[in-house]
Amino acid sequence: MKQLVAWLTLAVGVVLSAMGLESFLLPNHFIDGGITGVSMLIAGYFKVPLAPIIVLVNVPFIFLGYQLIGRTFALKSSIAILALALCLAFLPYPTATDDKLLSAVFGGFFLGAGVGLAIRAGGVLDGTEILALILGQKTPATVGEIILLLNVVIFSVAAIVINIEAALYSMLTYFTASKTIDYLLHGLEAYNGVLIVTKSPDEIRTAILEQLGRGITTFLAKGGYSQLDSQVLFCVVTRLERNKLETLIASIDSTAFVVTLPVLDTQGGVVKRRAFH
């Protein structure tokens, strides 16, 4: 059943991505970032269909993904990219709008939704992340920095090959797509890990349990300067609860040292359910 849901999710992702391309981006000569954007630039410059170009450009990255991540990932990604190409070649998507701003925003939304669903299903529709992962192992740059650099190059080329206005709208498309992917992968309620160093650990621990209903862990620590023994509290809250937590801490100990860290996902505990009902 789980595999069936994954394949259905992948299929929906393919259809949405094709819609974003055919109904919004291609009619207005906009591109996306990453390998998809490179494919669109090549197809537009040489006046050839996009479908086969997407497949050809992604082939080496699927091969690298097979070596780095595994056979299942490579299989799902291959099927997804082939299905995307078939949708672009044969499904009659209508042009949704001629408005450039709407095309950039909603094209990015549908494309990002498709890519995000494909990733959740265990595959990809774009080899950019694979390329960034490989380069990140060979250079001191992070994966995020490499993806940013690649997209700067892509949109700079778009400004020359197409025009500056199209490149600017394409950047808006990429921004919308990336934010949509983030929400699909990490949820509307992104998680934050919060470390609290306070003179009133018991009061704050009780307040978090009773007022927020969240689990909390206590670490025994020693001050680096004072060398005094103390307690450090750690809890995970959603982004929507973070302000409430900070207000709660300040009401008890205004001098508390609070560090907030991004958390990609959680399992178990009392983050997705309440500690008290």
C-alpha cells in the first residue's frame, strides 16, 4: 500500500510539473532554475522540442544518482522524467494566462509542487540536487551555495539568450517553485529546535509542558566561564509556536539564553501530538 501511494504521488507530481511548464512557463518564454532551466534554454535556443532534451540532459545525473543513492531512487527518477517528457509531448495542456506575473508565480507553484511530490515519493524530476551533492563533496562550498551559483549562471545566460525581462520573471518562477518545494517537504509547520539556558529551568519546563503541551528534555551542563553546574532545556516546536514559546520564556526569565535551530523533520515524541489533553 505504501508503495502504491508513493507511485501515485509521483504520477501527480509529473502531471503538475508538466502543467506548470506547458500552461504557464513555455508560452511566455520563461524558464526555471536547475537542470530543467538548462533544458529549457537549450530547447529554446535550438528551436527543438523540450521533451527529449529534458530526458537527455538528466540521463548523466540519473546515472550518478544510481551510484550515490541507489537503484530504487534511480528507477523512480528515470520513470518520472520519462513520464514528464511524455506528458510534455502528448498531453494537450492549454495556455492558462497571458499575464506574465501570473504565469511566473503559478508556473513556479505548479512546477514546485510537482518536484516536491516527486521528492516525497523517492525520486526527482531535476538532477540539480544530485549535481550539487557531487560538487559539494569535492569543494568546500555547501550544497545550497552550489545550487545558488548554478542558478546565477543559468539566469545570467537567460538574460543574454532571451532577454533581461524574461530572466527576471524566471527568477520569480524559481523563487516560487523553491518555496513550494520547501512547504511540501517540510510542511507548513516547519520545526524548530530550541535550546534554553536559564536560571529557572523548573519553572520554564513546567510552563512548556502545561501551556504548550510539548515534550522537553533536560541536559546537565557546566558553564564554560563560571564552571557552575546548570540545566539546559531542549524542546522542538513548530514555527507557528515559536513566538509563543519565546514570550513564555521571557515572562519567566528575561535573561534566559535561547538558541533556535532548524529541524527538518521529527518522529515520535510529542511534537505532532500534545503531551496533555
